[in-house]
Amino acid sequence: MKKILILTLIAGLSITSAKSQVLIALVFGDKLNTPNIEFGLNVGGNFSTLVNHPDKKYKKGINLGLYFNFKLGEHFYLHPELMFMNQMGTKGIDARDLPPGPEWDHPSLETSRDINYGTLVFLPRYKLTNQLYFEAGIHGSLLFTADDMVMVKPEDNTELYYKEFIRPEITNMDFGIDVGLGFKFGKGEGVNLSLRYSRGFINIYKASTYPAEYNTGFHVQVGIPIGVGKEDVKQQLDN
């Protein structure tokens, strides 16, 4: 089991093309994919911000991970995901958090609070049609990194950066809910595409005199099934 988990981690992080999926399928064969179990790679984009943050704006990020899709009945599925990279945070930090110095008082000022998590998601799914489904569940996140980024362009072709490591100030865990809709291509057997809303319920700050702030955002997820039958793999490699 440990070997399978290690191979799964390496495979999920190294996939860059369809050829990679073929090679991974050759390694796993049909062991992880059955008529009732689907295994695959998740890639997507986040549009996140922080509830109650004074200067909050949505920032773009990415997520990357692996998923299983367990069929529990004709319409019900359980969809756990493990995201090794889940970039959250907000675009814009309040003036109270800016570094000291007159050089940052400039019209070109750009700021962001970048918070990266590893996230485990449990999503019960209900199949509305053969291809359309509704999902709602919970997630738990473990903090990896947290930084404040500040940039100005005082002159043409000049950029001045400031990065502050704020991980010690951020709560190590987050917990919240997820709700979304999805579509499955290939007559219900192909790539998954879902639009999801998430909301955290734990204050991201360990201690602060400011009002509590919470992770929130929208996620666009693409789930790519991995694990073609061995005979299909051989045919693809021969072509």
C-alpha cells in the first residue's frame, strides 16, 4: 500500500502530457480503476479572497492533486480529493501591513497575501443526469506557506519587491464547506469539469486585535481519469 501511495504521489506531480497518462496507466493497469472506482489527476484554478479583510480582492491561484470517485449507488458517489497544492489568500493587503519606507507610497503599488495549503476534500456527489452532477461536502487544510508580497514600479523597466514571511502568524489548520456543480464529458465516463465554492470557518490568524478573517473562493476543477486498461495501453504505445 505504501508503494502505491508513493507511486501515486510521484505520478500525480509529474504528469505533463497525455503520453505521461499512458505510462502511468501501464504502471497501475486496472488496479485503481474499476466500474465502481475512478482514480485521476485534478488540476484547476482558484479565485480566492479573505472574508472581513479590509482591502480584499480576488486573487488567482492554482491547485493540483489526486482524486478518487467511488460509486455508492445509481445516483450517489463519494469523491475524496487530496490537493498537494492549493493556493489561497487575497489580492491586496491593508495599509497596516505595508512595510515602512516612503518607496512603497507609489501609484504602481501591488500587494497580495499568498497562503498555500495542502487540502483534503470529501464531496458526496449526486448525479442529476448522466453527465451533470451536484456536489457538497467538507474540507480540511494544512498550512504550508504564507507570505505578504509587495511590489512597486518606481521607474520604467524597474520593479521593487518586498516579501514578508508571515507563516508564524497564520493558523496551521483550516476547516470548511464546499458546494458545486459539475459536468462529466464522454457520455459520463470522461473528464470532469466542476465549478465549486468554498468557505472556511477558522480564523486564519492565531492571534490578532483585528476582526477574524476566513478563507473563501471559487474553484474551477478539471479531473482527468488515469488508468487505461492494459490492452488499450499497449495499443496506444504501439501506435
